[in-house]
Amino acid sequence: AVVSTQSTGNIALLLLLSVFSPVLNFLIKCLPEKMPYFHMITNVKDVSDEFISKASKEVARLTNKDESRVCVSVSDGSKLIFGGTDEPAAIIQFHSIGMEVKDHVVISSAFTNLLKDVGIPNDRFYVQFYAPPATHVGKLGTTIAELNRGKDFESNIL
């Protein structure tokens, strides 16, 4: 039987994919798509590690992302005046690629419950929402857009 060069190339590609498929699937699962990032600036002193851990879990739940993709930072004990007083208050910056405006109310409500844990009432904080394009977030020496482009390509051929 005669085997064409194209058939040989296809067979070689299939063999390579069968060998590397588990590795590619693992890498695809690890690629971040939304990079959720929660940053809180507050005048509350000594915010606990438990709060930060709880915030990380809550952000993962709200964005439907694995917690390994979530970043949480808290700047506690900051000099912050809110509404003319220095009573417990906060500013939250929440970043997530692909976040939709319709999600803002749900996320804001969840943060209201979360901040009760550190004694910040719901009328003493603002949430600033950011949905940067994937081209504006870097990771692994490239951008999320490039990483996702590779993901889309690889998932289409697997």
C-alpha cells in the first residue's frame, strides 16, 4: 500500500498527541483565564490570616475558579478616612478578566458579608470593579491572552 506524505504527517501528529496529551491537558487546566485579584485597603489593624484565607475561598467561589488562580492581598492598618471619620472602613479593588457588569451586585453583596468578619459595616466600604482585557495582564513572561490562545489551540486539537 502507498502511504502519502500527508497521511504520514497525520500519523506522526497523532502519535505525538497521544504521547503528550496528558501533559497538554494538565497545562491547559493550569492556564488562568480570569486571574481573580482581591485587594483590600483598610484602617482595621491586624486583619487575621483566617480572613485572608476566607476571602480567597470566597473569590474562587464567586468567579468559579480554582483557588490556585486567586490572589488576595490586604493592606491593614492603613491611614484611611471614610465619610469624614476613621471608624472601620475599606476600599476593595476587585480585578477579574471577563467579569461582567451583571456580576457586580452579587460580588458586592458577598463582600458585604465578608467584611462583617473584620467589623466593617456595609456602609463603610466601596468596591471598585476592574475587568481588564487578557492582553493587559501578564504571567509567565507573556500575557493571559497569549496563554489562552495556546489553550484554545491545544484544546481544539485534543
